[in-house]
Amino acid sequence: MSLPLGTSEEPLPIRFADEPAHHLAGVPLEFADEEQSLKITGFWMVLVTDLLIFASLFASYAVYRPMVAAGPSGAQLFGLGSAIAETLFLLTSSFTVGIAVWYMRRGNQRAMIGWIVLTLLLGAGFLGLELHEFAVDIARGASWQTSAFLSSFFLLVSTHGAHVLFGILWAVGIVVQVLRRGLNAVTARKVYTFSLYWHFLDIIWVFIFTVVYLGAKIA
Amino acid sequence: MTAPAFVPYLLHTLFPPNTHRPTEIGADVMMGLGMGYLVYWLTRHRKWGWLWRDWLTTVDHKKIGTMYLIAAILMLFRGGVDALMMRVNLAMPHAPFIGPEEYNEVFTTHGVIMIFFMAMPFIFALFNAVIPLMIGARDVAFPRLNAVSFWLFAFAAALFNLAFVVGGAPNVGWTAYPPLTELHFNPGVGTNYLLVSLLISGIGTTITGINFLVTVLRMRAPGMTLMRMPMFAWAALNTSVLILFAFPPLTVALLMTLLDRLAHTAFFTLSHGGMPMMYVNLFWLFGHPEVYIVALPAYGVFSEVVPTFSGKRLFGYTSMVVSMAAIMVLSYGVWAHHFFTMGAGAAVNAFFGISTMLIAIPTGVKIFNWIFTMWGGRIRFTTAMLYVMGFIPTFTIGGATGMFLATVPADYQVHNSYFLVAHFHNVLIGGTVFGLLAGMYYWWPKMFGYRLDERQGKLAFWLFLIGFWITFGPQYLLGFKGMPRRMWTYPAGHGWHLLNVISTAGAFVMGAGFLVLVYNVLWSMRHGERDASGDPWNGRTLEWSLPSPAPEYNFARIPTVSSLDAWWAMKQTGQGRGRGAAALRLRPQDIHAIELPRNTGYPFFLGAAFFVLGFGLVFSWWVIALLGLAGVWAALAYAWFDHDQHKHMRADEIRRIEASMGRLPA
């Protein structure tokens, strides 16, 4: 069975109201409905352009890294401890959201919501650590006004952080919808796209951890 | 601040001296009168409910296309007036009609409006009007997001156009290079207007790109494989990919500038290690693909118009597809040719010079294919076809001067001179504008159910074409004579006078062409020939199988496609010999109920909330910005929790509509 991710050559059948959607055996709920399947394809495209946003920010960071002016350099400023803790929080949350989708595929709504809540708690923990790190940096006189290097650091990392915050608010809305309406093609698609989004943020974070934090140690 | 002191501060911030000039006041009065008349008309004819129900809340791609078209033509007017103001200033040496500050504002708004608020919506107008019809779909993939895109664009355009009334227009050029855009050098709010409105419209554009990409990839009629798609659908596909990849760098560049201005970051502040070149690179990483975002749709239009009016299938369809994709890919590897003179070194310049020249190869393939399509055909010289005929030599010359600019040593001589100005107008008017106008004349009957008068249309075409060459031909020579771009006036004695007079005269000829075009539309609304057949041009693609204008659900029955030029094939083979409706042979039992997207007001409110957010950001009035942000969240939350997004259309209702259009035996 191949997942219809929009790359198929054959267009999907047109849906009429008096023809029920194709509940193909083995196809997950969110893909069985054509409209939801389209939205998943669309969401992959959202991730493409979001990836390009981060690519531009990474490129800028790489160019600005030596431009420390009178401020501290990355090697002077960044500690690996908090970055590793943040990484653990976020990587674990990617695992838990995977389990949530696993339960969703088995129709276990309670377990799914439980694992999403755990995911969001881990995400909130990540955000707390990041904001704490920012506060410490700013208290040491290293704000985004200090140097072009720090401007690009804060823009890159806080864009990711803002995505995490948005993801948390979004997922809370989705959980409320699941509680009110149960799991159907629409809510299942929302949970699924949220999980895609969350994994995506995790991958971006892996690059931030490597380029920003490990990179500063190597330099 | 006490209350009495607050009022003058507010007045001065909202209406600084550069909003008091006679030209600005004149524009204010005209806009006020126009708005007043609109409100009067809507009230007098009790049309407010109609406006809200049928237009502001619509999710029908055809109506959204119409709204894009109206907006694009209004913006063409505004951008054109800017252009004429510049040309009047330059007609005579030392005879300024407007001062240097205003001149800077006018060339900035001219550029921004023509690219972002005229060309882009015009393209989306055509995509919306025909792409779903061409590929046999009932709507785009995400009808509600389509409305969101439009309202983000519309409110961003409104915000940008508000600048010269409230707060002062931007004056940094459409490229908005730092450090000129830094707060220190440019304290007013004009630059904020430019940055914020482009960020907002950029969100809408990105959503449109995603929407049409998924529409073309996933919504095609059964049997329409990728290689059976009309070329215009290929253009939409390639353009959408370009949008997806090109707008993020622009977003980042604009955001950095905005943060520098509002949050005092140091991205482009030289004293803190900032690097203006970072902006220039990011901007053109967007900017050059953007050139193809506006050019590929025009190529798509030509590839539809030429076969129809030559009575032949498109020559070299496969090579057309491949060359378009090649242009799409190559366009990412040429951005540094916009700043050869910045000193990147010989190796970098050589790379970008050669990659730029490479683009001429696939473009040349396309030009030859259009000509070979005409070769031996029975050509009908309609207005749309005339625009193609005007395009081919004009664009080829524009491409040749582009090769000149791609040759690095030559570029050093003419960089940022009028040669450059002439070149990019040559390709943007000769390519994009001619293409969009060709598309407008070609698909107008499909959009509105009547034709535009051909005689008036041809007059407008000749005024545009001749006016274009009178305007921009001399500007090449002015470039050779060393006249730099963006200068507001010039002294006598450089030998620039005569050429500038000619150029200004040409601009007015183009202005006359615009007036004829508007007259053509208004006249044809009353007297234009009705299109009863749905297929006025003896067309080849599926949109011509539908009545004009198409019903809300587009296709009562989704056609099955077995070849390229599907409608032409249907007309030739067993599915019917006649033109128009007869060829489809709909039977009542083929018609089933249809699920359609339900209208919704949230896209309009989302756009309005973004407008408030943007206005707050422009003036750094954070309370207003937060109110706007709350509005954005409210609109999004409403959309998330709204699960009732469809309406059903019963089969008998559809049969009645089809019968009333003469498509079913009653």
C-alpha cells in the first residue's frame, strides 16, 4: 500500500455527496477521506516553505557568526548543558507524539490524548529552558541588540521557539476538538498534521543544536 | 503626555509634511470621492448584502479571480500614474514637476505596486479564473485558504496605499536596500509600510502557491496525466514551486530589516557587525525567481493562445514542459547578477554571468516553439493573438539586452543606468504585461460571459506596443549616454534632453492605451457580444467545454481525459461533432449531487485583523498591534473550530441549472 502523498501520477477519483468516501481497507482514517488527504499534501508544502525560512536563517547565522562586534562570541556565551537538556526534552516529545499517532491509528482516543498532553508538557519544558537561557544571556548583556551575531542567533533560535509555542497552542485546540467530536477524518487529519509539524521542529532543532551549540564549541 | 500635547503629536505622526503636497491632496480627494461614490452606490441600490454574501465571503475560485483582476487593474492605474509623474519630471532638464523627496517616494511605490500589487494579483486572477476549469476540477484544493490569500493580499495592498495619506510613503526603492532602510537614515514610517505590507501579502502569496501546487498535482480530471495537462497548468505548477522556494528568503530579509527598525537589532548596523550585503543576497535569492514567477504564467498564456488562434496543436509540447522546468531550476542560480559591481570577484561573477546566459537556451526553445506552432497554421489575428505577436520580438530584444547585462564587463558600464531600466521594463512589459493582457482578452468571455470588443482591444494593443517602444527605446540610448536610474532631474548639456522628451511622450501613449483598455471593458459590459456557446474561440482545453461563465460547481459531470487538448479531441471524436454544449452530451442520469465549500466570513476578518496588526507595527503602537494579533488568533480559532464547511447541491438543482443553460434536454 502506498500512501497518497500527492506524488501519484493517477489523480484521485472525484467525490460525490451520494457516493461515500473510499474507506479502503488498511488506509488510515485521515488518508481515506480525499479532502483530508489533500490537506495533508498541502501541509507537506507548508513544511517545505517553512524549511526554506529556516534555511535562510541558518545561512544568515553562518555568515553572521564571526560578526561579534563588541559582544561575546558563541564559544564564550553558550553552555552545552542547557542545550543538551533542551534537546532531550524535544527529542523525547517527538517520540511521544509518534506514540500518540500510533494510538490514534488504533482508535484509542484516551491514550492518544494522554500522549499528546505529555508531548505538550515536554514542549513547554523545552520552551521554559530556552526562555531561561535567553534571560541569562540578556542578563549578561548579550541581547539581540548587542551584535549582528547575536541578532542572528536570537532570530534563528526564537523563530524555532515561536514555532514550538504556536504548536502547543494549536495542539491544545486540536485536543479540545477531539474531546468534543471524537476521532473522525477531520480530527484525525489535524492530529496527524500536528505530528508532522512537531517532528519537523525536532529536525530543525537537531540542526540548531549542531550548528549553533556544538558549532560554537568546535570553533 | 497630557491630552492637549498628545493631539498635535498624533496629527504630526499621522500627517507629516510629506502628506501635504498638492499631488497627495489631489489623490486624497480623488480617493475620497471614489470611496464616497462607492458607498453611495451600494446604499442607493441596497447592494451591501449582495456585496457581503456574493463577494466578501465567497470561496468560489471564479469570483476570487474576478476580485484579483479588479484589484490588479486598479493597481495598474496607481502604478501607471506614478510612472507618468516620473516621466513628466524627466521630460525637461531642470524642470521638476515634483521635488526629489517625492520623486523617491514615487519610484518606490511604482516598483512595489507594479510587482507585488499588480503583476502578482493579475497572475492569480488568471490562475483562479481558469486553472480548475482547465484541469477538470470543481474548485481549488483549499477554497477557504484561497479566500484567505486574497484578503491578505487585498488588505496588504490597502495598507501600502494608505502610506501616502497617513504617515508618508516609503522612499527607499522597491529593493529597499540597507543601510538606507535603517532607522538612523530613514526615520519616518514609510519604510515600515513597505516592509509590513510585503510581509503580509507574502503570507497570502505563499498560501496561493501551496494551493495551486496541490490543485494541479491532485485535482486533475481522471485520465489527465501530467503530460496531458495544458501548458498553463504547467505554468501554474512551476510558478507555485518558485513561490514556495522564493518567498522565504524575502520574508527573512524583510523581517531582519523590520527588527532592525523596531527592535534595534544589528543585522545591518555597520557599527555592530551588521552586513547590508546579507540583505542584498537574500533579497535577490527571492528577486530573481520572482522575475520568473511573473514570467512563467505569461509563457503559459502564450502556449494556450497560440495553438487556439493558429488552429494547430502546440509545437513541441514535451520540450515546452522541459524548458519551463529548466527555467524554474536555473532561476535559483543567477541571483548575484543583480550586483556584479558589488565586488564579489571574478570567479563569482563569471559563474553567475554564465548561469544567467544559460537561461536564454530554454527561453529560446520556447520562442521557437511558439513560432513553429504558428507556422503553417490558419492564424486568426485576435487581440490576444496580437499581444503574442507583439511579445515575441519585444521580449526577444529584451532577452538580448539581458545577455548584454549578463556579460560582466559590459554590465560594469551600464549597471544601474537607464539601460537597465529599459531592459527590465522590456522583459516585464513585453513579457509579463503583454502575457497577462493576452490572457485577459482570451479568457474574458469565459470569466464574464461576453467578449471584449476586438476593434477597441486592438487599438489599445497598438497604443501599448508603440507607446512601449517610444518610451523604452530611447532609454537604452540614455543608458549608453550615462544617465543613471532613480535621478529626479538632470542638468542640460548631457545630450539627454531629446531622448527624454521622446520617452515621456511614449509614456503618455501607453497611458492612452490604458484608457482605451478601460473604455473597452466598460463599453463591452453593455454592448459586448454575448458568448452563448461557451467556446467562442474554438478552443482546445477543458474550460471551453463549460458555459460562460461557468456555474458555481464548474462541471456537472467531471470529464474523462484521454489526450492532450482534451476538449479539441472531444470535438473531433465520437463525443460530438458540434461546437459547444452539444459535444458534451450530458444525460440527466449522469448528474449527481455535489459537495461544495460553504461561504465564510473569516478570511475577510483575518485580512482585516492583519491590517490592524500591520498598522500597529508601522507606527509602533503596540496596543493596536496586540489588538490586531488578538483578531488574527480569533479568526484562526474560528476557522479551526468550524467543522461545517460544506454545502450540498442536489442533483435536481444541478439538472435545472444545466437545463437553463441549454446543456440538458429540458
